[in-house]
Amino acid sequence: MAGIELESHQVVLRPLVTEKGVHQSEKYNAYAFAVHPQANKADIRKAVEELWEVRVVAVRTQNRKGKPRRNRLTQGHTQSWKKAIVQLHDEDRIAFF
């Protein structure tokens, strides 16, 4: 099955800088990113290695379902998105700040 070909800057949408993410980056050298929903683990690995020039050890992905929201009488939900947790080699680091 042939999918669409994504560029590196299209795969990684933004880093997720949260308390949990900062803890994982300090303790486990693992960083969280919001990624394109159609990107697979190989695409994510290649994109992170190209954009930050680091060595990726492992990639874990999660499909996050949108949360229900309500505004007066109308009901809807936030957009679903894909999250990737990328673990780097012990000698490599990414500085977001």
C-alpha cells in the first residue's frame, strides 16, 4: 500500500513541552512531538534524525482522540491528533529552550 510522501518538516508538527515531557526528556532522554496523522514510525524516525541531527533509538506513537466540547446548545469535539514519543541515543540531546 503506497501512502503519501511527506517531507521532514511536514511529519513533525511541533514539540510537546509539558511537565511530563520535560521529565521524560531529563530522565529517559525521550521527547514528545505532535506528528502528522498519516506518518508512520519510520517517517518519524527519519524526520527527527534529519531536523535535529540526532540518533533515534525508539519511536512510540499514540492516536489521541478529540475530547467532547459544548458551547451553549451546540455539541462538538476537538480535533483528533497523533503523538510520538522519540527516545534518543544516550549521547544526543535536543534543546527546545
